[in-house]
Amino acid sequence: MMKRKSSPTFTVFLLLGFALLLATPRPGLPAGAPEPDLDAQQTQTAGHRAVDEVQSPFGQAEEPSTEAGDEFDDECNEELEEAALQERSRELVRSWSCHTFRWFDSWWGDRYDFDEKSVNGLLTVGGRYTEYYGLDTKFRLRVRAPLPNLTSRWDLIIGRLDEEAFVTDTQGQDRTFYNPGAVDGGEDEAWLLGLGHRGKERKSGWDYSVGVRLRLPPEPYVKASWFYNKDLSERSDFRFRQTFFWRSDRGFGTTSRGDLAYGINLKNVLRWEAFITTHDETEGGQWYAGQTWYHLVAERSAFSLRSFIRGETGAESSLKEYGIDMIYRRPFTREWLYLSVGPSVTWPREVLEDRREMSLGFNLWLEMEFGSWRY
């Protein structure tokens, strides 16, 4: 049986220690404390808008405001020496990101003409363990911000992520925070630096980005996506995206994907998604199909139940894996800090020599949002 090499003991203790540190309570805000009323958000009933409600039970904390032009009150800096570990950790990541983006934006204009509060991101720390694949640790960071000195439609993206899934557009959809990615291909995480262009707010059009994998030698990529969105009814909508990409180490490729969402009510949403991708190094087409049920439970927490199947046409083992997983997500000591846990049961088989057997697994990760982050 093919298994990944791992050192689970050290990683498990590391994750438990990190969780205990972040569990330091803050007076006046117990774990899972609800935010203000969400009636305004619950007026949206279309499928994907309902997904947004289920996945975003908390509002975003507002960043402190300062007077523009005050050189002694830099919004990229905030003194939190007396604050709890959660706030200091969040501010450390936000401040580093803010200075990095402001420096990059200064290449095209005034170094101080920058909206520091527009920098937003998501830090994920955790892992996934399965009997078949072993332990797969996750340390991912994605940060984005507009570049006002370039144009208002260009975003700078920097982060540590699964660059295979990002470039080929096989990661989870933007508004599916329950799953770290539709497919976990076992690729090493990498630091990426890129520029992404956002089209006008419309139902169809083009988005594109260019970037580089930060390593020696650097590995550039280019991708362009044509998207089409349609509201089928007040409760459902459909999205399709065709992505064309090129990577210096993999050559050309394309991914076709679509998803359909149906909002049963304000607390329950069903979603179906599928894709197929090919590039110069695949034997055929890598494909995936899944169905997810999202449910908002008490105290603004939520869970998802997903069934999926994936494979690759032309491979010696064309059916790679199928199974189910459940993720329970709730606030963890802060409204911008989330804990996600859940089991999985799958039947994987990467090569013909392996015997297809049930593989039990477990997911555990923390997510820290800063700025006005939206999935």
C-alpha cells in the first residue's frame, strides 16, 4: 500500500500546543459568543448567497481608524503589547502583510497613498490524517489587497498554499470554506506571488492573473478564466468557469468546472460541484464530483457533510478515491478565529498494487481572519 511518510507525534503535539495557547480567554467575550443580528444578511435567498450566510455567521471586526496623513499614527502598525495572544498574533500577521503590500504598491506611485485597512487575509494551521495517506500538515496563508497606484482592478496576492490546486483551479470554490480544497493531490505547499485582475461586477467575463512560485529557480505561471453565472430561481443559481493556464514546469492545461447551489431555507443549503482538468503531464483528465450539505446550527456554528468521488481517465487506477467527510466549524475564543474538526471515511486506491480498503481519517485546523476577509 502506498503511504506518505510522516512524523505524526511531533506535529500533533505542536497543533495541540498552538490550540491551547490560543484558547487563552479574553474578559467579556466567551467562546462562541454571537455577533449582532444577521437579519439583514438573511434577506438573501439565492443558493450561493445562502451559502454565504451559512459560512459567514459572524461579521468582520472593524479595524481601528486613524487620521489620514498622520505620520506618527501608521495604520500598518498597532501597539498591542498588553493584549492577549490572539490579538497580538493577528496583528503581527496583518502588520507584516500591510508593510509588504505598501512596499509593492510604491513601485507605481506614492509610497503613502495606500489604504492599509484594505489588506485582508486568512491564516490556516492544522492537518489531516488518514490511514492511507498518513499525516498531511497544513500551514497556509493567503493575503490580498488592491493596488491603487496601478489600477483599482489589480490585486496583489501573496501566500503559502497548494499551488497545484491554485494554478489549475481545482481548489475549493471561493465560498466553500469547509473544505481546504476539492482535491488534495499531495503536492508540496509553496509561496506564491501574483497579480490578479478583477473584471467588472457582472454575470460573465474574464479574470486573469500572473505570478511566480518563490523558489530557486523561480517558476512563473499565467492563467485566465472565463466565468458565467446565472440565477436559476430565487433559491438556486449556477456557476461555470473555464480556466486556461501555463506553468513553466508543467506546460499548458485547462480546467472546466461548474457548480449548482440550492438554498432549502436560511439554515440549509445543498451544493453540487464537478470539474475536469488536463495538462501536459496528465495521462488523461483528472476529474472530481461532489455534493455538500451545509447546515447552520445553534450559536452561529455550522457543519458540512460532503460525499465525493475523484479519478483520472487513462491512469492505471482510474478511480482514485471516494468517500464522505464531515466538518464542524465554530468560533474559537474570538469572532475572527475558527476551529474546524471532523472525521472522514474514504476508499482510496492510487495504484493497482494497492488493495481498496476503508481508510479512516480526521481533520483539525484553526483559521484566523484579518481585515475584511471574504471567501
